[in-house]
Amino acid sequence: MPGRKTDMADAAWLSELLEPGLLRGSFVPPPAIRQLRDLTRCRKRLIQAHTSECQRIQKTLEDAGIKLDSVASDVLGVSGRAMLRALADGQRDIDPAAQCWRLARRIDKKKAVVAVDHSILVICWHLLDGDCDYQNLGGDWFVHRNDRDRHKAHLVKQLQALGYSVTLQRAA
């Protein structure tokens, strides 16, 4: 509307446009759709708040030097909460717990505990046999370790299961 703008002038202009039917009515959704929209907005805010809190927890842990997200895919998932609970209870070394939770996702919980116990026994044997000090490899060692020898042994075993005799030689 050209010229000086006021609410009264706008209202008069709109009423002039409405008389011949030049204005369309605005869409007012029915109550069911309004409630659904309100719920959707509320859910979106809750998801944003949850994500923000999860990121805040991860940042706090990383500032403390704890890389929990390298051993647990979801810091607030079942295994992540169990490790956080262990930390809160004062357990200082969560590497065996991380290994146990990593294995328990693939095998039975009892078998995972036995596997972790075996790993601890192997570490003890190497420490006593080699007369050396323990070096902590970090909680993310299982994620980032080099699996070339393990992969090679797995492939050899597969070929032997198929009936082949396998001899490995390094390529020149």
C-alpha cells in the first residue's frame, strides 16, 4: 500500500480487498493437526536437548582424557553407561571392561568375561616371563590395533578348511 502506513489504513485497505473476494482465507489446521504439530515441535526440542547433553558429556570426558567413544559406539548406550558407572564407582582402568563390552556384543557375556580373563593371564605371563614393566596401550587399542597377522591367519585357516595346503612367502 503506497503512502503512509498505519494499522487503520491497512485494515481499511484489506476490507476493500475482501469485499469483492480478492483475498483468500488463511489456513487454520484442525485441532488434531495442531496437536500433532505441537508434539512434533516438542519431540524435536527434546532430541536437540538430548544430543546437546550427550555431546557435553563426551566433551567433559575428553577434557579429562577419557576417550570413551573409541570403545563404545554410543556413550549413553548400555555399554557406555556401564563404563561410566564403573568410572563413577572409582574403577581406574576400564580397558578390561571395554574389551569385555566389545566382545559381549558378538559373543555370550560369560564367554566375553573368560576371554578378558585369558587376556589378563597372557599379559601376566608375558610380564613375568620377560621381566618387564606393564605398558598400558590405551582404551582404544582394540579399535585401532593392526590386525594384519590375525587377518592373514584367518585367511590361511579358510583356505585350509577348503582343502588347500598353504605356504606363505613374502613378495619381493
